[in-house]
Amino acid sequence: MKKNLKKVLALLMCTTVVLTTAMGCGGSSDDGAASDAGDTATEEAGEADDAGDAAADAAETAGVDIKDAKVGISIYQFSDNFMTLYRTELVRYMVDELGFTEGNITVQDGKNDQAEQTNQINNFITSGVDVMILNLVQSSSAPQVTDMCNDAGIPVVYINRQPDETESDRWVSEGIKATYIGADARQSGTYQGEEILETENKGDINGDGKVSYIMVQGDPENIDAQYRTEYSIKALEDAGMETEELLLQRGDWDQVKGQQITQDALTQFGEQIEVVFCNNDAMALGALQAIQAAGRTIGEDIYLVGVDALTDAVQNIVDGKFTGTVFNDYFGQAQGAADLAVKFLNGEEVEPINMVDYIKVTTENANEILEKIK
């Protein structure tokens, strides 16, 4: 009965979040205020029963039979190449190795729309899923989403896009069943910079004492894009290299946009461009098309690095058409996310933050990585 009441309250909160998100694109201070007001009302309504509810939820969640467990998964956008690999491995591992029933796993496309994704989470709550695995459209929506899930008594595993530290600290202080698993984007950016430093001229192709580059960024509001942008250049500067930013432009993780941005930059800056940094491989593959169309040669008069280790990108490293990429280990992350979901279902303690290392991919190990991801 208590869990049903909590779900009703959670549904009311969902409606508030959907309306607010639709007006303000989620994550604004106004959104947070509306959510806080809803949270306060919920807390006051159930304050006397908090301890009893927690105990009831623990009893209901602990020891859920895996084959009967219902799982709700929402991916920010199905068209993202990396997240396609991720979700495919996630479902495969859950069914083939952990024993989940495939029919009990619902995977939704967030369509890069936070309001759409919030509706999906609302539906997961209504359908009574036992655990959620969420790749948020906007990581800034995590506080509202967490409260929705928590009030419904449903644990949540966040993947790929990390909520900020204030939010994950709250999970611990308030005893909320939420966790995050991903990779530290600062490491991936550092590895990109190191791959340029490992070239024979450390990226200074024309010998003028500085590395002149363009940066094709993903979503500038995304923490991974911010860290990859910052730390790739920081690695060069920490090694004593002078850098010159010719262009920084948003590519939204998209191959077509990566191609267009690089094409325009090559037209504008020509041979001044020594390095093309891309926040992911999809944009880097687009950049490669533009570089080849301009008659430039990777490894001779220009360098190109990405992140994710998509099959085409790694094959291009083998073929000498890519300087390097960074393997965003979707195997380890997807399997880890599923394992964390199982821990929640078994009533076990879960750490709030769980990190999986990136792997630098160069000509030295590209064949090995290619065999793993094919």
C-alpha cells in the first residue's frame, strides 16, 4: 500500500517535471525550484512513515528473482553510434549471462529530448519496473529524475552521462538507491593529447614552435565534451608545448557536422591546421572525409584524433588514416551497469560512483582492439 502511494506521488512529480522541462529544456534553476517544491510536499506528506517505507522497500526489492525482474532502460538517442554499441552489449549481457528475461527488458529511445525521456521514465514507474538504467539526455535533470525514482521505490543506475558531484553526494547523505557508472572523460582528453605528443614532431608539423589546432566539440553542456576539450590541450601544455586554437565549434557528436566543420575550417585556415581534435569518433570520421577531400594526408601534414574506438575509426588507425582514438570501454561499462542493477535487486550496498578506464588506441594496439570490438 505504501509503495503504491509513493508511486502516485511520483507520478504527480513526473507531470510537474515534464511540463517544466517542456517549457525550459530541463535543468534550469526554475526547473529545480519546481521540483524542490514537489519534493517538499512529498516529504511532508510521508514524513511520519519514512522509516517504515524504507524498510518495506528494502524487503520488496531484496532478493528479486532475476528472470522475473522488470527493467526500464532509456538511452538519450538511438542514433548515437557509441550508445548503440553500448545498449546492444547491455541487453546481450543481461539476457545471455545474467539470466534476465528479454521480454522483461524495455529499451526506449530518448530522441535527444529530455521531456520525451521524462515521459518514458514516468511510464516505467507506471508499469512497475524493478530497476532503471538511464542514459540521460541532460545530466542536469538527474535530481528531478532521481527523486521520481526514489519516491516510487525504484533504484536507478545512471550511465555514460555523469550527474554532478552535488547530486551523487546527495545519494549517499539521503540513502537514495542511485549510482553512476562511466569513464572519466578527463582521462580520455589526456590520452588524446598524449597521442599527439607521441608523434615525431609532437604535433608541431610546420616547426613554428606551436601546435595549431581546431576542436570539434560534442555538446558543450555535456561534461564529457567539456573535459575532453580541456584536457586534450592541457596534456600538450603540461608537456611544454605552446598551443594555438584556430577554431572551437559544436558538432553535437554528429558525423555530418564533423565533416562540415572541418571542411569549413580547412577552407578558412588551410595549412595552418596541424591537428584536428574531435570529442568523439563519429565527428572524427566526418573530419577525415573533409581532410581527404582537401588533399591533406594524415600523419604527414595533419593529425586527427577521436574518442570511442568505433570499428571504422580503429580500422583507419590500422590503415594509417587516423592518428589515434581512445577506447571508451562499452563492454566494461555495459556489463558493470547490469551488475549494479543486480546488486540493487539483491538489496546489496552500491557505491555511488563507479569508473571504468579508457584505453589509448594507436598503431601499436589497434589490431588488438579491432579484434575485440568486431
